[in-house]
Amino acid sequence: MKKSLFAQIIKLPGETPVPIEGPVPQFGTLADIINKILPLLFAAAGLILFFYLISGGFDLLISAGNPEKIGKATGKIWNAILGFILIFTAWWLTQILARIFGLKGL
């Protein structure tokens, strides 16, 4: 029977014990950890990017023709666009490196 740090065993009368998987997945290597975390990081970066772009658009919308506010709002929008390019490039590079090194699940 496989032992896990977070697993419990239910023992009912007249039955064999059945292990229950713990809430924390078991990682064998550093690559397993990276494979689980990387998609979450890309998703979080995408959400932050989306809200930053929306924030810049909203600031541009309520700038009321003030050149200083328009400059800040367009700066936010450009930063969001550059962030998108950076995130996409990072995702693209991880996909290429995964193919080169034969990694699965990225």
C-alpha cells in the first residue's frame, strides 16, 4: 500500500482499508513541480494583463481631454500590449523548449 504524507485510511468493519488521496499532489521531480505551476503562472499573468488593459482603457475614457491623463492612460495601454507580447513570447519559448527536451504536459 502506497503511503502518503497527507493521505488518510478509512477502515470500515469487515472491509480492507482504503487509502484516500491527500489534497496535495505528490511531486517526484522539479520538472513535475514546474509542469504544474507554469500553466497557472501564465493564466495569472494573462488575467493581470487583461485587467491592466481594461484599467488603461477606462482611464483613457474618463480623461476628459486632459493631456496628462491621456498620456498616463496610453502608457498603461502600451505597457499592457508589451506585457502581452512578453507573456506570449515566454509561452512560445516554453513550448519550443518542451519539444526540444521531450517534456510532456506543458
